[in-house]
Amino acid sequence: MLKQLHTRIGKRKAKPSPRAGSRQTGLPPFPGEKRNEPHRPPSGFSRCLFLCFLLCGGLCIPSAAQDFANAKEQGMHFGLTIGGSCNTGFPIPGAWDFPAPETKIGVAGGAYFQIDFAKRFFGHLEVGISDRKLIANGISSDTAYGNFSIDCAYTNISIPLGIGVSLFPNPSSFNASLLACAVIGLPQENKSQISVKDRNVVKRLNPVSIGAMLELRLRYEFIFIGFRYEFMATNTFKYAGQAFKTGTFGFFLGFQIF
């Protein structure tokens, strides 16, 4: 019995083997032994987190881009134009005598929206702006006026609305189209001078004018060139019973955004 008790005490006081103390010595553990070390994330954790951010960013594309894609699928198009215009003033026959009308060149540009329907047909809405000038020189049969000149510089905001037809199938890279629109013109006064016997008179542009527009457009991929003629059926300017209409030839380069 004493021998057994001595053996138990010896087992309790026995020192751990060097292998068991590998936590302090740095020796490798026995197979299956677990160390109480702090948790470390897997080596690819940061990469996975980065990929998750990229995925979330891809799913959060701006809604405008998605709208553009949806609009293209539904046959909707948006674009910009920039170019020039040749503006001519046409006097209405009256008590004033005029030589050949004069034409002035200015800059022009705008943005348009189109929607396809009925195969090759499309609707067209545009907001454009152009620099225009009305010039007229003549002689009045009324000796009280005699020689006179009109010089009206203004900026015109035009809003064409109409329909067009594509001459070739829409999916083709090259296409040509014809466009016919009704136009609302909103002249904005810049500067003017009406001289009647060396007297300056403030001009009076009509705030709203109505006309028509025809256009030929040649497109390749997303770039096109256009040629249009716009005629205002209502008077653009009137003075002392003499009225003037305007006609404008435009030429421009355009870009179809979608």
C-alpha cells in the first residue's frame, strides 16, 4: 500500500516532458495537439473582401447608364449637334423697295430626342439655339422716310417637333433620313439699330414665331451630318407697316449619344 501511495505522489509531481512544453520552447506540437494562439483570418480574406466591394460596385452602376441601355432597347435616341447657320431676311411686299436679301452666317447647336415607331419612322423633338441677324436696306415710296437700313442681331431658340423616315433599315451602320417638323421660334434680343433718316429706333422682335423645317441627315454609326432649311411663316420683325420673315439654312455635325 505504501508503495502504491508513493507511486501516485510521484506521478503528481512528475515534470512535463520537453515535448509537452513545446508551447514555450517553440517546438512543433504532437500530431493532433491544439495551440491557444490568437485567431488569424485566412490569407485570401482581404482579396475576397476586395472582390466583394467590386461586385457591389458593379451592381450599383448609376441609374442613368441603365436608363440609357433601356432607352436604346426601346428605340429611343438622344444626341447633340453643333454647326453653323445662314440666316436671310425676306421682306413682305409693301411700301418699301428692297434689293436682293442679305444672308449672314452664325453658329448653331442643340440637343435632340427621337423615338422609333412603325418600322422606319421616328418622332423627333429638339431644342436648338442659333446666332442670327436680320439685315435690310431699302427706299420708301413715302418721302418722309426716304433711305433706311435695318440691322437686327438676335439669338433664336428653336423647338422643332415632327416625324422622320429612315431610307435604309435602322440596324445598318450607314443610314439616311428625312425629317419634317413644325418649329416654334423664340427670338431673344441682343442688339439692334433701325436707322430712318439718321434716327435710331428700338426694334421690336416678335416674342414667338412659327414655321416649318426640312432636314436631310446622313449617319454612319453614331456620327452624322445634317442639312436643314427652316422658314418662319409668321413675322419675325415689323416696323412702320413693313414686316419681315426669315429663312435659315443650317449645316451641322451631330453625335448620337445612345
